Amino acid sequence: MKKVLIPLSVVPILLLLAYGFWTDPRFVPSPLIEKPAPLFALSLFDGEPLSLDGLRGKVVVVNFWASWCFPACYEEAPVLEGAWRTYKDRDVVVVGVNVQDTEKAAREFMERFQFTFPNGPDPGGKISIDYGVYGIPETFVLDKEGRIAHKHVGAVTADVLSAQIEGLLRRAPVADDNRQEHERGA
Amino acid sequence: MGRRGRELDCNGSIRTHRGSRLILALVVLSMVVVLPLGASSTEEQVRQLAAELRCPVCQGLSVADSPSKMANQMRDLIRERLEAGESPEAVKAYFVERYGEWILLAPKKEGFNLLVWVFPFLGLAGGAVVLFVVIRRWQKRPQAAPASVDSAYLEKVRREMAQDQS
């Protein structure tokens, strides 16, 4: 009995360790998924203002980046610019939020990757904290109703981004459902 | 001379005694008066809140302890919100809403999390039971008989000791 019990008592500890080592401590589930995206206003590097509220009805990709974030931000920069060029005529907007950076370094980065999508700084880190950002880069894909549909941590790939955007473009707008319900009720 | 010195010593020690008592009284008074005042100041509230929040870009550091820019920005945000009249609980709730419970260094004492608070005590109680049972078993075991010593050998040791002493 004793000879079996003592080795057996190790099993729960091993299971706990196995669970601990298999989970990624850097992965933090966002509580914001399927919730309304926090609104923000940017004063873009080109001098124009941009308000998220004004982008209702479009699929919005919000990307948090920094020039010091190497290599992840350098890997995904062409992907973001590519997605913008592919989808900008189909009610999709890519917005870059530049975090904890200097204006000079940010402008150099944008020039290097020939960014044409709207980009602006996040003074005081208010927007990043509002979005629960815990690492750079992070990318949020917002549906047409302004809800956060997907969050990607780390360099976003073209496959992930286009799959997310295509999926949201296909999805029937919820506003129509509401109207139907309203009509049914009336 | 010696006498005067002793008197001086005496006076001196009395004076220091009185002095230390005064200092002690002042320290106690300042703790009583200043601590609550300090706790209600915004800066102290910011520090207390920041100590409860996990710095998102660090490994196991609180926002209060981290020198990172992110932690700095979070402290500024906490201060700003408190100064705008938000309660510390509301500020904490804001961070939980954005980052999830992960942002709290100590898990909330509810639901599954309670295990974390209960387990150490269960373990302690279990250990005490095991210890009790083991000790009882040892006590029940018959006392080991004293080791038998060869009387000739014992005699030899005694003789040698006597020789050493002389």
C-alpha cells in the first residue's frame, strides 16, 4: 500500500507542472473581445484629425506599433500597408497607433515602409491602456458596428489579416437585424 | 571630581532619557496624525493602487515597482483619474475591464480563486494530522533495549580513563 501511495502522490504535482509548462505565460486573454471598441481620437502625423467614431460602418484594423519594436513591427509593416491598399476601396480602414516613440523615429519608420494609411501617436499611452495593450505589436480588428472582433498579439500575417477582414465583410450587418426585429415588433 | 562626574552623568542620562521619551512621543504622535493624512493624499493612493496592478510589459513586477515607460504612463493615468474624482475602486475596475483579472497581482477572493487562499491552510492542517499520527505511532513502538556492552570492554575503558587522569 505505502509503496504505491508514495509514488502516486507525485502524479498531481506532475499534472500541475505539465499544465503550467504547456500554457504560454505571455498569452493574456483579452476581456475586450466582442465588446464595443474604446473610442479614440488621433491627431495624425500628416496633420489631419481622425476619430474612430467617424469610421462606423467600416471594418477597422487598429494596429499598435513602435519603431523600436524590432523585428515584429518590421515584419508586419508591409502586411498592414498591403491590406490597406487591397481593401481601402471596400469599406476597410487600417489605422496605425504609434506607441512610446519619438516623432522622428516614427516618421522614418513610416517612410521606410511607405505607409499611406492613417497613423498617429498615442501621447501618454492612453489609447494603448484603453485597449489593454501589454506588448507591441498588437492588432485589433473591429467589425462594422465598432466591436472588437479579433485581437492578434505579435506580428500579424497576411493570412490572418485577410481572413479576418474577409470574414467581417461577409458578415451581415447587425443593424439590419435590429431593424427587422423592430419591424416585427411593430 | 569623581562625584561631580557621577552627578553630571546622572543629569545627562536623565536628560537623554527625557529627550528620548519626547522623541518617542513625537514619533508615535506623528504616526497617529500623519499616517491617515498620508494615506488619503492622492500620491499615496496612486502608489497603493499601482502596487496592486501588474505591469503589463514586465515579468512579475507591479506598476509601482517598475521603471518602465508603460508603468509610468499607467501611474500618470491612475493619478489623473483619481484627481478627476474617481474612487480608487473605480480606477481598479477600469484596469480590470481593459486587461482582465490578469492585471491584479492578487487574485480576487471568490470562486475558483478561493483555492489559492484555502490550499495553504489545508496543507498546513494536513501536515499537522500526518505529524500527529506519526508521533503517536513512534510513542506506541516498544522502547528499544539498551545496547548490550561487553563487560570486559567496559572495564578496559574505565581503566584507561583512570590512567589518563593520573
